[in-house]
Amino acid sequence: HKEILNYPNVYCVGSYAKKLVDYVDDQGNYNAVMRDHLAYRYEIIGHLGRGTFGQVVKCKDTKTGDIVAVKIIKKGDDVSTEIEVLERLMQENSRSRLCIIQELNHFTFRGHSCIVFECLGMNLFEALKNTHFEGFPLGVVKRFAYQLLKAVKLLSDHQIIHCDLKPENILLTHPDKSAIRLIDFGTSCFANRTVYSCIQTLFYRAPEVLLSAPYGLPIDMWSVGCVLAEFYTGHPLFPGKNQSDQLARIVQTLGKPDMKFLSQCKRSCDYFDLQDSPYMHMSVDKQRKNMSIILMKYKGDVLDKSFVDFIRRCVTWDPTKRMTPTEALEHPWIKPI
């Protein structure tokens, strides 16, 4: 096989792996086979996940002996921005970088871009599932919040928007510890290079994205508020069935947005009339749902007012009035840490 001649260092050859006729499936995914190799260095020992981007496999780095996670992108897909974002963050020397997953290497193999990461523990959606969706104690939520804010502040300092903050993209470093890492920069972008209009997972999608307004760094802080509320209650703050229902749930809790904000939104007329009233097709329950009531719905605790205020200041209609990561780290609920 002439391919091996292109690799000056060969650490493994996958001699125990089942051989394939084709290395790619009809969706463009790499056919990852157990005990086979990637770039004659990484031996595939497990499957960690799959998504629209491709897949993540667990590998043994046969050069170092380390266990790593390798993200294998669909054939031909461009990951240049993701790699640029990761490399920018990896150059950072501050402790905040510890809250971001560590990229170890990247390469192209058989037409597929591959990114090598440290191998981490379960994601926080799985951890929530382990609580039977009863949520985490507020002290644990606060420890997660502090680290998440450190990560988002680091992104903000580099003018990077994550664009997909959600429990599934926050991983524990160890099953018995509360240290976390932010992962998955596949849809991330630089604030001066926003490309996509449909970003963020629906439950965590900021109003400016829902309504097609210009967006920037504040969309991540909206997601932070939604995520932390979910960590506490065990349930999504705004669990919309679709875009319209998502907006209806936000209106029900926050009230109607002002005309100044709506005037910047291309799709405001799809959901609101000129008098700033939600259209009936949004099915907005006339009874407002106070944020405190939502947060207490699933808990019998006496609610910490500073926590409620923190969430409220993350989930505001107007992105210019939303807390920044720096302001959030100074908030009375976080400050004692």
C-alpha cells in the first residue's frame, strides 16, 4: 500500500482490524473500524459519538500511550475556522484555558480532517440524567457556572462566539469532581466573521438569532443563563417545540420585547404585529410565568434571590443589556467564589 510511504513515522498499522472495501460511507463519514489506525498512529478502541459533522472515536495514541478522542470530520468538510479557534485558545497561558478542551493535534487522513483532543468524562446532560432530571444542588451549579463563565470570558477576550453552548457540550474531567471543560467549536466563529444565520440548539437559542437580527458575543451569555437554570431544575428553561413555540415561551416569561429591539430583527413581522403584540399563532399563554416560579417549579428549596437575578440578567431580550462574562463574574451570586 503506497499510502504508508507518505508517513515518515509509523507507530501502528491496524493489522488486527477487519479490512474494508471502502473507507467512506454514502453520507461522507469515515468508516471507523475497531483496532484500525488513523494516520498510522492512533488505534481506534471505541466510539464516543456521532453528529452532523461526522464522528468522535476513542483512540490509543501509540506514540505516547495516551488515550485520546479523535473527531473525524465528514469528507471534504471545512474545519479551518474550528482549528483556527482552537489554536488561538491553546496559545493562551491563563488558568481560564483549563476550562476549554485541549486540542493535541490535527491532521488529514484519507480526505478527512481529524482533530485530536484530550479524552474527558461524561457530558452534563448525561450527569443531569443521572439525577433523574432533578438537577444539581445550587452549590454545584455555582461551581459549574464559575468555570463556564471563565471559559466564555476567554472566548470573548479573543472575540470568539461559541454558538452552541448546551449541557451536551460541557464535559466533566473526572466522574468524582466538578471540574468541567467546554467542548465542540465546530460552529464557532469570530465576532467579525459571523457566517451562519441558523446557529445554536433551539432551547438555548438567543432571541436575536430566532428573529434574524445581527448577532455577536452576547448570544453565548443567553445560552449560559438557559444552561445554568437547567442545571438547577433539571429541565430546560425554554423547551420550545419549534422556533415559534420557543419565542412564545420566552414572551410568556420575559414579556414582550420593545420596538427598538424588534426594529433590528428581519423576522419580527413573522411573530409580532406593529403594536408589539404576539400573533395568536404563537399560542402564548396569557398567564405570565415569573422566572422565580419557573425555577421553583421542580425544587422545594427556598430560592436564592441572587441566583434568580443572575439568570434574569443573562436572559434579556436586548443583547446590549445582557450581562457580559466579566460582569457575570462580578455578580453577587458568583462573587463569593
